Amino acid sequence: MRSAHTVEQVREAEAALMARLPDGALMQRAAAGLAYAVIDLLGSAYGRRVLLLVGSGDNGGDALYAGVLLARRGCQVEAWLLSDRAHEAGVAALRAAGGRVVRFSVRQGAPSTTRPDVVVDGIVGIGGRGGLRADAVAALRAVRGVPVVAVDTPSGIGVDTGELEGEHVCADVTVTFGTHKIAHLVDPAAAVCGAVHLVDIGLDLPPAPVEALQPEDVAALLPRPRPDAHKYTRGVVGVRCGSAAYPGAGLLSVAGAATGLCGMVRYVGDRAVADRVREAHPEVVGEGRVQAWVVGSGGGEHAGRELTDAVEDGVPVVVDADALAHVRRRLGVPGVLTPHAGELAAMLGTARAEVEARPLRHARRAADELDAVVLLKGRHTLVVEPAGRVRATTTGVPWLATAGAGDVLGGLVGALLAAGLDPFDAASVGSWLHGAAATLASGGGPIVASEVARHVAAVVRELPSRV
């Protein structure tokens, strides 16, 4: 599991560790990891030019001591101090190692005309709030176009929220220490972190409020048939999606459900759609008892009635697309709501841009108010349970932004619910498989939704073996 902790959790763990270590040892650990990451990005050290942008926080000290190590490896290191309160010992150590240290100000402009090979962002630490000050913005503009390595998090982002407020750093690589931070997993901030490299510095941390599943986690959670299993014990999922106007939504929802993750799929809906479903999926049957329902995609004017009928069954329900407009209060059964930003905005009575700017905040609000798991679709899909636990999906490719992909996802989640997973696990495992299947299907090129469904089984076969 990839875990992301809050600033407060990290600070407490760091304080406990520093109490047991010699003075400065923790910063030296961080600086060593940072220096090696910079060299890895550059491909070599000797003769390479490294610029440090140094603020007043501890990450400025991390940057300075990393500069010391880089200077000793033959790099030409220069530090621009953006504060009068830069780490004094780090400044002295860098000068002693042959590095150049200068004070940067907006009025004087760039102290050097030599273009660096890499910029190390040590401007603001994880305790920073709001956007960058004018001097930091000016320094960044002076080296625009140079690859940036951020220390812990890109400066200026909302570390605990994943939000962007004002000017901020856009990093190519972020080197973080001890654990991931929430902004590394939650958009829009995650999108400006670049590749995130985690350096273990020995922190003892509590459970994380935000997680991201890894292949071994999915393998451990995925329901697998027992030796004595039959189709009913593996779970039956019902699909109430599609209409005469939108038959493809029904076909794709069934395709996501009929990937072998549960024992049986039932389709209930428009007769013409049902005929097409049986032609494409002869294993799908008609009405009967189910362990979970998938409702809403392409349902049009009938989606509200289909949702009511599904809820009356008393089994878990995946609510998607047209049915989301009919969720105005708690469902009364375990549920997974699967909106995109526009749909969630309509449910909460706010603007789509507001949800896109603060997705974690709005997904948490909806999960709490509606007492359901909310799967907010996006580049990093968020799965949020009413109690506040969050999983971010980091699988997938931009080609997954294609018509019908959400229909496939709803069917996948429904199958996992029917197979016995609770709503939070079903939503997060389904989202992970959906993204991984898209990646496999894409191979770097365009895909359509039906290809995603066809590649789910291959992704499952590639998962690590369970011990």
C-alpha cells in the first residue's frame, strides 16, 4: 500500500525520531536521498550545474546539505537564498564544499547568467500555506524551462488538501521523505509533483488517511473462488442500465460486470437492449435474485424508477450517471456513487470548477452527507467512505478519457460488490483494475471502452500470487 500522511502526522513522527538521533542526523538522511535522486535525474554528477532555491524551512536545509554532497561529487552548485533566515549551518557547509551562495531579490534579478542543468526547489516546506511570494516567483521565472526537483513537495501547493492556491512550483521529480504526502496522490496538486521518489528515513507512522493500492494489495483483496464454489456462491450482479436511446450504456455496463469477477450477471431493462446484451454476452441471464445492482448509466428518464426498484431489493447498489440525479438523501442500503466532477457538482449544488479545484474536499462532503462510498472519477480517481478513509487510484492513462469507460467501471464495481467485497474495497479495487486494464489495452495508443473490459481478465492474471 502506498500511504500518504498529514503534515501533523509527519511532524510528530519526525520529532519522535529526532529525539533518539544525534543532532542533524535526520536532515543528513534526507539530503543524501535528495542528492542521489538529483544525480539519477542528471545521469552523472561531474561538471553538471545545480541551482538550489533555498527558503527558510527545513527543506531549505535539506537542499543545502544535498548541495554539499553534490559539490563533493563534482557538481557546480549555486544556492539562491530567498530568505534572511536560511539554514545557517547548511549555508556554511555548502560554502566550505566550494558551492556559491548568493542572496536573491526581485529588484536585483538573477545573480547568475549561467543556465543550470537542474533546479532544486527548497523554497517552502510541508508546513507552508498558500501560494509563493514574489521573490520565489521571480526566481522560478529566471530559470524557466530547466528541470525541477522538488524537496518533499513542490513549493506553494496544499500539502494536506491536494489543492492549488496561487503561484506554485511544477516539478519534474519530487523527492519526499518518510512517507508520501496527501498532495502526492490527490489532484490537482498531484499533477504538478512529477515522478515522486520516496526516501525512507525511518519514521514510525500511524495509519494513513489516504492510500493508493498497489498490485499486491489488489491481489490480496480480490475475491477468488473456493475449491467448492459454484456460480451462486461467487455472487450474482444485476445490471439496470441502458435504454432504447442509449443501448451502448447497457452493453458496456454488462461488459464491465461480465469479466469473470463474480459468478453470474443478470440484465434487467429495455427488451431491445436485452436482446443485444444476449447476443454480445450469451452467458448473461434475465431477472432473478442478485447480491448487488448497477443502476443508472444510459437510463434516461427511467433511471429514477430503476434506482428505487434496486434499493427496494435491500442489496448494495452502484449508482452511476442518470441515476445520480435522483440521489438526494441516504440510500438506505450500502452504496457506491460514481460521479464525475460535473455530476458531483450538481449533486452538491456547486460549480464544476469548484469540484475540480477541490476534489477531495467535495468527495468527503458527499460521502458524509449521503452516507455512501463516493468514487469521484478523474485523472487520480478518489474513493472516499463516509468515515473519511480515502484511496486514490494511480493506474490508468489519458486515453481512458473516452465515451463509455465509466459504464465499464460501474459494472466492474458491481461485480466485486456481488462477489463479497464491501463498498469501499469494491470501488477502489474496481477503479484500480479499470485503470490497469486501460493501460494494458492502450499500449501507449488510443483505446475504446469495450477494449478496457476485454483486458480486465489479463490484468488479474498478471497480479502477484497471494501467499
